[in-house]
Amino acid sequence: MQGFEHMKGSRAALGALEELVRVGRRSVSAYRAAERRVADHRLQAALAQLRRDHQRHVRELSSILEEVGGAVVAWDGAGAEGPLFEAWSAGAAGPDRVLAALKRAESELCAEYARHVERAYAEPLRAVLVRHLREEEAHQAWLEESRWWRRAVG
């Protein structure tokens, strides 16, 4: 597998990786919190799987960040911000609000990945970003189409 050494010192790549790690960590926090807010065990299990996908993305991006000479982004309390936390601070967050907030969070994350994919980074970074974008799009589709969510929100 081709490494990322050729990208050492690229400010654009470092900035993109740092940003995506931060946003990914915020997504991990949002999914963890959502798991606690829904009562349906099937939804909890599905949300846990999506959270694990985000954790894997953060690990992969952090590893690449280290390889290209960046410092692994320190945790900055990202769990206290974002669509899910805004929904909760606005009042009780039933399944409908949790779903709407997760959809918005996934939409924002997809937009972030798409923006970086368009920047045409060199391979293999571009391939990693495209793969992550496709997985995020699959998350969005699941949130839109899941019959479990339809039942939960009535």
C-alpha cells in the first residue's frame, strides 16, 4: 500500500486532516449521546455501529495525520456542540428531534468530506476521503430510510 510520506509538510492536507478529525470526533460524541436517548434496542445497536464507523474514520485520519507530520488533534470537548446538542438544549429531545439532528450532523459531515474530495488531494489521501464520504452517504441513506426510525417517530 502506498504511504502518505509524499504529503509531508502540505499545509492543505494537514488542515483538512485536522478538520476532519475534529468533525469526526464530534460525530462520535453525537452518536454516543443519541444511543442513550433512544429506547429501541435495534436503533441503539444501529447507532452504535454508525458511531464505530466514525471512530474508525477518526483513527484512520489521525494515523495519516501523524504520518504526514501533523500532531494528532487533541480532544477539544467537541461533544458539547453540534446539531444534536442544539436540539437537546432547545428542550426535550424525542426520537423525532434526535433523528432530525443526526440527519443534519451527517449532512454537515458529508458536505465537509465532499469539499475536501473536490480539492483533488493526491492519492492515496483522496481515496481515503472518497471512501469515507461514501460511508457517510450510506449513513444518511439509513437515517432517511430506516423503518425502525419511522416506527420510533410515529
